[in-house]
Amino acid sequence: MSGRADSDTDAEIADSETAAVQEAVQEAVQEAGQEAGQDEEPEAEPDDDADDPDDDDDDDDAPDNDCGDPDGDDPAEDARRARWTAAGTGALLTLAGLAAALLRLTRPAPALVPAAYACGAVVCAGAAVLGSRGRTRRALWLLIVGTMVMALGDQFD
């Protein structure tokens, strides 16, 4: 059923298969164009109030704000997201470190193990504070150091 002229397929079936393949290719091209930002302009619909000179809906100078665009050029939004991420991750690692320190205190383990978890948690808490104040690069490094301190304490167990 390849649709070739020398096959045993009827002409109607071959044409319908060819049409289906062409439609699938056109849809794939349209989807790829939309993903690449080259989507076609929608067909213009008739405007009922086109003769109204006081129509201020056409603001060509105003920037288009796409709420669904994750790669927006709004640096304030990026900074806000970075602050929330650093503060949230620091708080989460702080709670995890304190919980691990309390669990290690209840078991027979060297005193260095819960101390390392507690120290790592304190470093992560400092990273959360720095992240909430906008020092996200330093907060990231403190999160890495705090996690490494906790991992080092786990090696002594």
C-alpha cells in the first residue's frame, strides 16, 4: 500500500493516503513554525466599529506582555524569581539539616555527625537570608557549602 503507480492499490485509496500524509506534513510544519516563533498571522476578521475614529484599542507603541513567555526580558521578574528560589531552597535545606541532626542525636553515632548536620543547616539558613535580600550568587555558593558540610557529616556516620 505504498501508493505507487505500479502497485495493486486502487487510485482512490492511494490518493487518500497521499492526502493524509500531506496534511500531516503541513500540520507538522505549522507546529514547528509556531514553536520557532514564526507563526502565521491570523486572518483578519471584519471590524464592526472600523469607522470609529476615537478607537484607542490600537496601541502599537505599547509592548506586548506575554504572560506565558518564560524567556521574558523583564529583569525585575527574573530577579524576583531568583530571590524566591534561593530563599526557598535555603529554608528547605535548613529544615532537612536540622531534622537530620535531631535524628542523628537519637541514635548512637559520633557527636561530630549531628554537629556537622547542624552546622550545614546554619550555613543554609544564612544562604536563605542572603537569597531573600537579593544576594543570590552568594546564596548559591553558601547552599553548596552547607550541603557539602552535611554530606561530610554523613561520611563520619
